[in-house]
Amino acid sequence: MSIWWSLHLRREAASVPLARRLLLGTMETAGVDPDTSYDLSLALGEACANAVEHAGEGSVEFRVTAYLDGEKCRIEVADSGPGFPQEPVDVVPAPPPADAESGRGLRLIEELADHVHFGNRAGRGGAVVSFDKIVKWRADAPLVLTT
């Protein structure tokens, strides 16, 4: 079983809960375990909030794409803002201080997902946050892959 969807959302605060509700509804309908769904929706909310806050002056929208495929869910949030600061490949950015106002959402995404990538869109500019998580299914999942 495979489900994917993509949204182009206005860069405004109301778009964040809309994206989360759509993801939660899709996960519930498919039969994904509620704890897994909640973790993914919280991480999605943080990624969307980041796009809304940091996408830049000329950016009016951002894109959310979600793939639910077998045992994994992958989510990508892309905007057309200035992107993440470029750092040398061998430099790992230090986590923000606990009382910092910026960067906490990205660290939360790292805690909630199994694999996370923060990058920039090639050629067009903008940030891309992608993350995935191994999916746990409810016992009564209607769309789980059967063998």
C-alpha cells in the first residue's frame, strides 16, 4: 500500500494546523499507530512553522509532500526563501542553547523522526526539510500491506 500527497500552502500561520490535520487524518484512515502519527504530525508542524517564519519576504507559499509507503513515511517541506546557511561539509552545527528562540523546532524534528535532512533547493533557492519514520500499524489497519 502506498499513499502520497502534496500541498502548496500559503505562507501564513493557519497553514500549519491544516497540514497537521491532513496528515493525521490520512494516517488514521490508513491505520497507522496513533503514537507514530502524533510524532510525525508534530515534526511536520515544526517544519511548516519554520517555512512560515523563515521563508523570506518574496515567498508567498511553501510545499508539503508526504509519502506513506509500506513500512516508512517520508515528509518533505520546501520553501523558496534564503535557505539554510552553508557550512563546510565537515562542520556539524552545534545545537542551539536550551533557552534559544531559534533552532529548537529543528532539533525537535531530529528527536521525533528516524532520519532527517536539512538542505537547500538546488538552483532555485529555498530550504528543504525532509524526514522519515518507520511506521507502526494498528492491528486493525485497513490499508496495511498483506502478504
